[in-house]
Amino acid sequence: SLVHDNMIHHIMICNTQGNVIYSQFYDALSADDENTRTLRFLSEQKLYDRTHATWSSLSSGGEGHHQVEYDGQRYTVYAMIGDLVIFVVGSDECDELILSDFLSSFAECLKMLLKQRGVNEASLMDQYHKMVLYLDEMVKKGVIDQTQYDAIYNNSHLKHEGKA
């Protein structure tokens, strides 16, 4: 089978109004055709619909509080970091513990990247390209590759400098 089950399937970041700021699929929904784009939108919508009622408890749970959901096939781990809600969806060996560790690492990267103005939509938009580079270092074709901030920063920095 072409589908790897031990992987991250989807990473999504949205604001507290539910507007998607970033969404990346690493599975069959990564194809770029109209039908798949529709399926991606529906998948994002379902994620929002399933979780939105719990968002208020994310902020009251304190920084780093993760919610976990399992639908029988895939785990979804999500957290509020600043005023952003971040989702990571995976399956099989990418269970809630691995996804939670990944989410914590990504949250650390975001906090370092956005430390001057805090983690919010405006500061993320200013540093969007770097955030995408960080995620590219962290996940390769849906497989978690790197979670150490220093390595992520150094590797993405080198690639960014190389494109200049």
C-alpha cells in the first residue's frame, strides 16, 4: 500500500475564530486537484466542528495543555498556543504521546520564532515563511524527522540563507 499509517497526516493552525492560517496534509489529501481540495476543506471543517466546543478549556488548562481525540483510526492532538489553535493528526505509531511531543516541540519553535511580539496571528504572518521552513525540517513526507529546536533553527537558517 502507498499509504504509510505511521505518520502525521495533517497539521493545521487556526485563529480563535476558526479561520485557517496554515494547513498541510501529508497523506492522500496532499494531491493538488479540485476534488482533493474539496476533501481537504471538508476535513478541515470536520476538525473544527469536532473540536471547537473544547477550545475554551484549552486556554483555561494553561499553556501547553493538550486535548486528545481518537476517532478509531487517527489521533488528533491540539493545543492553544498564544491565540492560535494548533492541530496535529496522526495514526498508528504516531499516537497521542508522539503527537503530543511533536506539538510541544513545534510550540517551542513558535515561541522562539515569535518571541519579540508573542504568539499571535499577526506575528505569525510576519514570520510565516520561517514557520513553514521549521515545519519542513520537522516533518519529511509525514514522518517526524527533527524535534530539537537548535537543529531546526540551524538547518532552516542555512536553507533560507542559501536561497538569498
